[in-house]
Amino acid sequence: MKTTLPAAFAAILLLLSPGKARSLSVEPYKVQAFVTPEGKIHVVVENPGRLRYKVELRDQRDRSLYEEYTNLTEYRRKLDIVGIPGQGCEVSVRIGEKHYRFRVYRREAETAFSMDAPTAPKQRLSPEKDSALFTLHSTVEENRATHNR
């Protein structure tokens, strides 16, 4: 069987088309957060598809303390939470169809912070037994649109 050069080129273009690339990738972005012992939350978003997303810091009374909308491919921020009054705060990132929530709780200790790994939607992790001043619990919620026909 003989393949012509234009047919081979068309097959390569079909394999490399953006629609195919999106369908092969599991998730076009990655959201991470961690807290340091000094009380700084590091928020990291890798967004190669340049989707628009919102990063927000809220206090325990659900008041917005920091809000930013962007579509940067690489987002890195350090948010200082030591001065936030109360027992904790929440950092959230809304991107694509998902809403990532990172809840930070003040712990009974002197000078440290810690964070738990992300969890499934609406599932809470129990705090680790250590001397951290803050612990972070995270959840991921997926927005599901319903279509009426």
C-alpha cells in the first residue's frame, strides 16, 4: 500500500489538531496550594489552555479579603494569613468546571502552619496531630450544568 505525501501530512495534522489534544488530556490545568510554618499560603495554578479563573481569599465570616481574575499560564502567589483575625480563612480557585477550596484552620499551637492534601468534593480530612498553628483542608467541587430539552 502506497501513501501519498499529502495524505500522510493530512493524517498528521488530524492527530495534532487542538480538539484532539484536548480530548486526550485529562485536565488542562493544575491547582495546588500549601501553607508554610510562617503562615503564608502559596497558591500555584498551571493553566496551559489560558482558561480564565478567579482566586479569592475569604475570612471565617465569608468576607472577601483578596480577589483576582486572570488567565495567566503560570500563576504563583504568596498570601500572608497571620494577621487575619478569627479561627481561619479559605482560599478558593474557580477554573473551568471546578471550584477548588483550601480551608485553613487555626490550631492550638505557637508558631507553625500545616496543610492537608486536596480531597474529593465535600469530603473533609481530619487535622493531623502536630503542633501546627494552622491546618489546611481542601476540597474540589465540579460544576455540573444541566441541559433542559
